[in-house]
Amino acid sequence: MLVGEQPGDREDLEGRPFVGPAGRLLDRALAEAGLRRDGLYVTNAVKHFKNEPRGKRRIHKKPADAEIEACHPWLERELELVAPRLVVALGATAARALLGTATAIERNRGRLLPLRDGAQLLVTVHPSFLLRVPDKYKAEAYRRFVDDLKVAARFGKFDQ
């Protein structure tokens, strides 16, 4: 199960998670890590697109803790229904929603943490972060993201 932050502009318009630029980057990274998106349940911690209008564009705004809490019952229900053995938190908002508290992404990324009901949590960056990384760091940041996803792929192979 993959959990992102909140819908972006494209996701809000299409009603599906990760269909915009970050979604295309996620799809590429999943394929490189040996994961098939159609075999994963993909959702967001916050269910609405928080934004501010700038001209004709809607610009993403980070959700507040109260919004994460308000959407938490839906995420909890998804976790109940999907019953994943591994949940991948894509970014700080997803990690916050799943752990109930803020957590340092860099300190916890790429390793498995206990979640609940025997499930494990893998924390990594959100793919939209990779879109904002300065060009000279993009290749390394992307490689680290793929490496994190490879941990999830290995988990699936041994968790039968």
C-alpha cells in the first residue's frame, strides 16, 4: 500500500491519486524497483486538494495537522480493508498520518518500522519532492528513491 500526502491539481480533477507529474515519476521509479503499480493500493492521507489560486493555476498548500486528523478515519478504514503487510509513506504528511506524530524523513527512510497489526512501514520522500530538487542533485535523489522502493519490492518477495 502506498500512501501519499493529498491529491494534487491533476489528481483532484481526475479523481485518482498520482496521475500528474509526480505520478508519472512514481510509475517510472516503481518499474525500476521491480514493482507493478496495478498490484499496489495507492491512496492519500488527506482526501482533498488544499490549494490557493494564483491566476489560472491552483497551487498546492501543505495540509494542516487538523486536516490530517479530519481525514484519518478514511485512511484507517482503507488500512482495515486492504490489510497491507507493508505500507509505504510517501513524504512527511503520509508518515505523520500513519505514525500519529511528525517524523524525520531522512532519519527513517529506507528502513522498515513497525506499524500495527504486524504491518511494517517504509518511509521515503514524496515523488513531488524529486520534481523540486535542484538539477545537480536530481539523479542522486531519484536513485535514493528507487533504492527505497527496492526495499518494498524485496519485502514483498519474502513476505509470502
